[in-house]
Amino acid sequence: MTTLHKPINAALFTAPDSLQQIKQLLKQKDTELREKFDPQSSVSGLIKEKSDFIDLILTGCWQYFLGKYAHHLCLIAVGGYGRRELFPYSDIDIVVILPAEDTDSHHQALANFFTFLWDIGLKPGQSVRTITQCVDAAVSDQTIMTSLMENRLITGDSSLHEALLTQITPDKIWPSSEFFAAKMEEQRLRYAKFHDTAYNLEPNIKEGPGGLRDRQVISWVFKRHYNASSIRELTHYGFLPESEYMELVAALEVLWRIRYALHLLTHRAEDRLIFDYQRDLAQQFGFSTDDQQRNEDVEQFMQFYFKTVQGLERLNEMLLQLFNERFVCGESAGAATPINDKFIAINGYIEVVDETVFERHPLALLEIFLLLEQYPSFKGVRATTIRLIRKSLHLINDDFRQDKAANRLFIEAFRQPRGITDQLRRMNRYGVLAAYIPCFANIVARMQYDLFHIYTVDEHTLFVIRNLRRFALDKHSDELPFCNTIFLQIAKPELLYLAGLFHDIAKGRKGDHSAVGEELARTFCSQHELSSHDTNLVAWLVRNHLIMSMTAQRKDISDPEIIHQFAQTIGSIEYLNHLYLLTVADIRATNPELWNAWKDALLKELYSATHNALRIGLQSPLTTTDRVSENKKEAEQELIKLGISQADIANAWQHVSDDYFLRYSADEIAWHTIAIASSSETDLPLVLLRPQTQRGSAEVFVYTQNEEAIFSLSTATLDQLGLTILDARIMTTLDNYVLNSFLVLEQSGEAINELFREIHICTALRNNLRYHQVKEHKNIHRQSRQAQHFPIPTSVEFLTDPLNNQTIMELVTTDHAGLLSKIGRIFIKQGISLHSAKISTIGSRAEDMFYITDTQLQPITDTAKQRQIREEILKALTAKKSANHKSMR
């Protein structure tokens, strides 16, 4: 281990190479502290040692550069440095206090002092003020007040430091009640930046809910009121029992160790626990496993982290509320108002009548949350009662769970017109939800290590219920009015909420989580004496909660047979209404960025078509012939209105098959027909773009003579232009022309909304089709930073599609630039005709469906041929090419 021997004194600064010597001292100290660091041991000594060493450096620099002014001015540490908490790359915040009779004589000395600090690499956060200026700044900005509260004299005139302390006391500026209110508002805004949850999969361990800042807020508000020197004093003033103090210290130590390791790993002041570092940290903290493909090491480490911040977040809530009760509201600010024989209300907060309530009436552990729903004027639970709830969780045992009165209370909480989401979150924070539903405990703080789930399973579940609740509220009707309209038809919303509660409850268990969850939901509903109908509905929703999104995104929902099959699975409009709302709520709670106009329109289209099929009756479904005739008639009427003659319409349609009229809507057919009727051979290839379609995306339409490479060239071009392809329909006319359309969005998920962008897309695609090549321009299709951490094993499966006499090739792989273009080239090489494609990308996972035949339009059923295609695709997608990043999807 490296140790420091060179003393820090005046002689060191007079040496010709003083700058290099001090930089070397800093480097040696950092190396020494790095070697001392052990992820399994406390780092409190290390962060103090770093702080004390910086004190020595600053004191030496101060004495040398300030010279005769060194004792006329004052140098203080503030913020984390003031607390003696310096992590490897923490900010070093300092303030120079000037005397009131300040002159210009020392300005050059201070300039030299600060320049030297920057030259040796300290990069301090610095300010120079008189005491009056410090006070004025603190009065106008509570964050400056907060920083000054954590001041510590480093060197200089101690009388200036003492004078500053006398001017920033609560009786002069920022009384503790006002300071508390400011800190609560600051915390509210800080939480909002993280969607009011600590359970983002890339959390900020400093600023996020439950992070280090929460502990600091506790310290600040108590320090402001009591002038407390340490958080230990919370026990002296009766705010924390010894056990909770130890829990607080343990949580703090965990976060300190993680932050220390994160700084060392990244070589910077990094506080985001992003995917890039999670596996390294998991191994450092002893969570390594042999099978890293399953990511169990990372999931275990992150669950360890989330449970730590969950405890800290709960302590933060309880302690700050206790402070508010005692010193902001005041114990005598409001008389106790009886609620019933178990609870009273004080200053808007529910309190037990005595500490034996839960022992005498265990069901009160559920009743308290029902009361909070029924009385919206209540702000929450008194801190002492929160503590008592935590201490009483052991009362929620098997007998409690089997108690029919308890069951009725729990279900009643789901039937209330308000407060359901808030109280479920509260139940989860206090541990009641996991105690009452033991299988829920399995998903608390459970990470889902992929790119499309950005919350832990329990947090995602509560967001689903929140989204379902919003469908019922007029104030949110502008978000998704269609969902609000359907929600009016839900007779028992509690069944929908219960389905949301159980839909992912089996995540992390062996087997299909939907099937396992169905059985858990059925058992729960039976125990809670729901009717057979209600039990079957909830269990069915849990089992089938993914089917609607999968059908919409992976099947051709313009095909009446697909709709008929889906309608048979659904069975009734009642089930359809529930499933549609659950599907929308689930997708939006998975990752807000996954929801876009395309998914909205696609699900609406599937809902409407299925609703119509169920209304007509499954015994008399809409036939393919009916759909073709209906689309033809509607398109023809629209074209005639626009001045297109029947002769021109007939000429444009003479070589297209009925399949075309089946797979395109009437407005799409009309748009295509106008373009084809007004074009000539010299205009080909014809490339058009509609920026907005019924499905919420742009449609790129290609009409030209059929050639093998059209699909490959088109997809390569669109990908190179930074577009996300959502759907591809490939149609060949009887006279060998192609009618290809691609539904696309910008990579951001937004629509194409600028005319110059539309023109550029059409021009680039037309030129590439004309000259049969895609130039090696820089591809603006970007793979996210996180995607590299989620390699998806490539799989190729073949399914039969007897309805269309085709083979469905299902490809699952890691999405990357050039993917579709590669597949198109393989199809050409293998003599495969592509008829349509459903492109689905969820995070970094591509799930693409290709509807294919051989060149004779026969399905590909030969297993040897399927194996050959699979091997060709696996070889192409796993090949390591140096120019891989230039490939174009």
C-alpha cells in the first residue's frame, strides 16, 4: 500500500517543481485510498480521510499564496466537503469570507491561490463573499442557505467564521418552519424528475427518491431546528428508536459504498447507476454468478439496492412527517378528532388511539388504508402510527389472510372512487401489501433486466393500476379519450384493478408468468369470495394480458380470418373492453417512451374490428369476399368524388389481386390509385409519402417494375435515413409490378412532420431504387447506449399460415442497423418470395414476422430448406464484421 511521507509545508511551495510535487501527492493519496477500498467494508473512514487530506493541501496553499493576508480572511468548506464527506471525485466546495472593510490589496493573492488549485487538478467550486453578501445570497436562495449550514473552518480568521455563524441562525434568517417548507417543495420537484419513484432501472443514487439526498434532507431540517451536529442526535430527541437509527446508518453505508465504487469505476463524479456499470458493481459486491446470460447477478445486486433505498425512503417520509407534526403544525395546533374506536385524526393525519390497537384489532392494519380512501381530507398517517404498522406486520399471518372480514376490507379498498393508487403505494411502502399477499413480496424491488421495462416489477404493477384509474377520471380524459369512453362500460372496475395487481405477480418464478399468475389470481379471488364470473374474468385477464398487443403488432389485423380467430379467443365484448384497457395501461406503464401514435392506432383498430366481429356474431363472421367488396366499393366512391373516372379506376385495378383489396384500407387504395393513374413508365420508380395515416404513422409507397432487390434496397435506405419501420406490405401485380408500402416513424417515435424531410426521404429512396444501390453514407439510425448490455439470442422459427397458404418466419434477435436489409438479401439468395412483414421492436429486441413462399407461391414446408434458411440467417447475424456499424437495416 502506498503511503505519504512528504510533509505539506512552506518549503514544499517554494520548490521549483512545487506544482508537480503536489499533484504527485494528490495522486499518491488517491492511489492509497483506492487500495484501502473494500466494497464489503465501511467507507466512512475513507471519505473523511480524503477530506482531511484536502484540508492539509488547502491550508498549505492558503498560507503560501495569501501570505500576510492569510489571517485576515477566512477559508471555509461547505456542502459535502463541509460534512467531511469527500468521495473520490466529489466536488470541493469552498467559500472565502472577506472582512467588511475589504480592500483590493489581496485580490491578486486570491487569484493566484485559486489558479494554483485548478493547476493541481482540484477544480474547486469557489465563491468569495463578505458576511453581508453571504447572508443576502442565503436569504434569496435556500440552496445557498443549505450549503452554508454545512460550513467548516479550514483556515484563516476564525472570528470571521464565528461572525458568519451568528448571522445565519434561524432567528435571523430562514426559521426552521420556512426552511422545512422550502425543503419539502424542493424534494417534491426532485421526486417528480424521477417520476416519483426510486425504482427506475438506471437510478440516481444521490438525487433519486430514497437516495443519499433523502438522508441529507433529514439532516438539514433537524440541523436547522436543533442545530444538531450529527444525525445521531435524532435518537436523543426521541425521533428515532435505536433500531431505526441503526437501519438508517446501515442504509447510508450501503449507498456510500456503492457511490464510492461507482466513482472509482467511472473515474468521475458519476451518481447514475446505469447499465454500463451494474454488472461490474454486482461482482464487486459479491453477487457474481456463473450464468451471466440470465443476468441473475445484476438482478440480485439491484434488488439489494432497491430494498436499501425503499427503507431510506420510508424513514425519510416518517421522520419529516414527525418533524412537521411536532414543530410546524405543533402538537396543540389541532385537537384530536375521533374517527372510530381505533383511530383519531390530528392535523389531518390518522393516528391510532393507543399503541395496542393493532394487537387488539389486527384488521385495523387494512382498515386504516380504507379510511384514507374514504376521507380525502386526510393527508396521511401519523409518523408514530407508520412505525407501529411496521412493528405489527407479523400480525398479518395465515389466519389474518384467511379471515373473511380482512378479505372484505381489502376488496372494498379496490371499490373506492378515489385514492386507490395512493393507498396501494402506501401499503407497499409500509410492507402491508407484501404481508397480505405473500406472492407480491417476490416482485418487490425485483428488477427486469431488459430495455423495455424501466421500473421494478412492483413499481410497474402500481403504475398499471394508476393508468387504469386515470381512465376513470374526467381530469385525465384528454390523454386517451377512447379509453375513458370504454371505461364507462366497465361495471366493476375493481376487477380490472385486481387483474392489474396480478398480471405480473409471477415474474421471477419458474414457468410462464402468465399461466402461474392466472392460478395465483384464481386462488386469491376464490379466497375473497368473488363470484365465479368475476373470478374467471380476473384469471383470464392475467393469463391473456399479452395477447392483444402481440396480435396487434405481430399479425395482419386487416385479415378478417385473423380478426375472427382473435374474437373467438376473446369471446365477448365484456372481456374485450377489459383486455383493451389493461393492455393500454400495461404498455404505458412499462416504459412511457414505448407508447406512440402507431401503437395507439393499431390497438384501436384491433379493438374496433374485434368489437364489430363480436357484435355481428361469431357464427356469421365477415368473410374475405365481403371485406374485398366493401373496400373496393368504398375506395371507388371516394375516387369518383375526387374526379377519377371509372375507366381510369378499372385500368389501375385490372392487374391487382383480391389480396390487395383485403390488406389495404379504402383510403390507402384511393391514394395508391390516384398516384398510379397519373403516372407513366418514365415516372417509375414511383415513391410517395403520406405523413399521417389512420395508424398514426407515415406511409412510404413504392410502385415500380418488380425486381428481387426492392425490399432490401428500400429497407436499407429507410434505415439509413433514421426511420423505424413498423410494417411492410409487399404486393406483386399480375403484370409483375410491385405495390410495396412501409409504415414508418422517426426513430424517436414521432411522426414525420416537416415537408423537406418528406421530400428528402422520397428522393433518396427513388434514387437508390433507380440506381440499384445504397451509397455508404453515415447511417443516422442509432442504437441506444443501453442496448449493448442486452444481447438477444437470435432465433428463427417457421410456422404455417393455412389461411393464406404461406409460411410465417419468426425472427427474434438484437435490433441493429441493416437487419431487414440483410434478411432481404438472404431471401433473394434462397429463392424466397416475401409477401408481407410485421416489424416489432421493443427496446433492443426485434421480433419480426415475415410471410413468405417459394417462387411458385407455395409455403416452405421442407424441413431441410427451413434449416438452410435458418443457418444462413444465423451466420449473417452473428458474423463479426469490422464495418458492422455501417450496415443498414
